[in-house]
Amino acid sequence: MAITAMWTHGNAVVPETPELLDQNTRFGFGTQVRLRRGTNQWFHAPMPLTGTP
């Protein structure tokens, strides 16, 4: 059985609709987000690939 681990940096996260956020702060270690009350949000996080097996 193959096991895969993928890592991406926490500050690479991007909100789908940034205007629905009350806060979107990037730090060296990640991203802190605060949603407006009563809203939903999608976030995109890139998944790195390392060539073909």
C-alpha cells in the first residue's frame, strides 16, 4: 500500500471570496482568518506535486 504525504505552507491559503472576510492576516507561519457572521467560505490551498512515480 502506498502512503502519500503532501505539505503546503500555511500562508499560501487563499479565500474564494475575500470580501466576505472580517480579517485575513498572513504571518510567516500561516494565515489567520475571521469570517463575517452568517457567511460561508471556500479556501484554496495549493497541493505540491513531485513528478510522476
